[in-house]
Amino acid sequence: MPYYHHVFNDEISDFKRQLLYLKNFGDFISIDDVHSILTSKIPINGTYFCLSFDRSEEHTSELQSRVDISYAV
């Protein structure tokens, strides 16, 4: 799986394709959900992915909307 430090405009279609592929194996969750899962005593049942970028949460939300991937809730 490629690692993206930043997703440039010309990389969005490949990035989206890879995210859609990952959705076949698990749910995308927010960093807050990750924290809740890891600090709780509840066993993890499932596979989860969390998108995180070096830039702001605003950038993550913008990119999320551009590739049409939503977090599981």
C-alpha cells in the first residue's frame, strides 16, 4: 500500500481508488474514534482505517470530501 504524505491534485484519482479498495476490508474512522477504541476495554471487532495528514484537520476534511469517503460512526 502506498504511503501518502500529501495528495496532490494529479494523485487524487489513484488515492480514491486505493481508499475504495480498502473499504472492502474495513471502515474508515476518525482520530477521535481511534482514541476511544484504543482507550476502552471493549475488544476491537473489525478492521478500521484512519486518515491522517501532516496538515490541518481542515485539509483532511477537504480531501475526504473530494474523494467522497466518509467515516464510520
